[in-house]
Amino acid sequence: IYDDGWTAVEQYLSDTVVRPDHALIDGVRRAREAGMPAIEVAPTAGKFLMLLAKIGLAKRVLEVGTLAGFSTTWLARGVGEHGHVITCEREQLHADLARANVDRAGVGSRVDIRVGPATDTLRQLVEAGAEPFDLVFIDADKPNNLNYLTAALQLTRSGSVIVLDNVVWDGRVVDADSADPNVRAIRESLEFIGTSADLDATAVQTVSSKGWDGFAIAVVK
Ligand code: DHB
Ligand code: MG
């Protein structure tokens, strides 16, 4: 990844403002040992999610894409001890590591990890008439972004917040002719967000140890 000092700045901001977090540092080490990709949220971004949950007084959070449970841990911290996070993960091995990580971080009782394709889990939640979620974080396989967004609209209420990760994709998002299914799906999801009559949205680009990327954030009207 091209890095113009972003990683050093992120480390500084993380150390200075977010502060060292041993529960998560150990979890990252275990994720690496398990051979998992280094695509988890950075601590600065994870804490941003925690603060979003706090600002919105979110008690019910839905996450799509658990991986090893880092963003899950931050969201679970944000909802407080009486809050809940339902998180969807396709891979049993990832879910097992996430379970260990959220438990070690002391927030495991707030976290429900649903293993299987998230499209199935979300459909089940809709069919079960699940109570609306206050905050939805979508951070999974990009080709399903639009499916996840559509489900998120069915699972939220006016005032709920939806965050979609990885909307810049190293700048490739501007390539309208891209054959890359990720780029095509990211563009399609951004166009949906931008034109939906049900959403007020923006998108913010970021640089970090994860490279050049960004997120979209929307409030349900
Ligand atoms: C990838 C996925 C992510 O969710 C992310 O934040 C960064 C990278 C990836 O699949 O490469
Ligand atoms: Mg992501």
C-alpha cells in the first residue's frame, strides 16, 4: 500500500487519543496467527464507531461482517451494558475467533454472532419482525452491499444510522468502467445511497494503515 506517512500519523493518533487497548492488541495478534487478513478497522476508526453508537444512544446495533470481532468490540462498548450487537459472519473460524475476542474484551454478553451468509441472516431478521436497529455497520463482501443496504432499510426506523465501509477502495471507486466486481458493487451501493428518498447521506475518504479508503454514512429519514 502506498503510504505518505499515514501509518505513522495513525499510530500517533491512536496512541495519543484512543490510547493503548490491550484487549484489542492481543486480539489482533491472535487474528494474525490464525492467518486472517489485516482488514479489520483501525483503532481510530473502531472508536469512531463506538462514539457514533454513543452519540445516537444506540442500544441495538446490527453489523454485517464480523471478521475477528474488532469493530464488534467497539460497537459493543458503544451500546453500553444494556445494549446488544447482532453481527453476521459467514466463516465459522472467524466467528470462533471473534467470540473469543469479544469475551476477552469483556463485552461478550452483549454480542450475538450469527454464522452463515448474511443475506440469509438478514432475511430471517426481517421475517421475524425484529425490532428496528439504531445503527447498522456494513463491512462484508462488497458485491452484496446493495443487498445489505436494502435489508438495512427494512430493519431500521426514522433516525437510525447506516454506515457502509470501504467506499473508496484505493481510489478505484471513480473508475466507472471498472470490471472489478468490488468496484462495481461499491459504485452501485453509493448511487443507491445518494438517490434513495429514504436516506440523508454523505461519504468521507480516509487514509490510514489500511491505505486510502472511506465510509458512507446515512441517516434514515
Ligand atoms: C478489504 C475489506 C474490508 O472490509 C476492508 O476494510 C479493507 C479491505 C478487502 O477485502 O480487501
Ligand atoms: Mg471494511
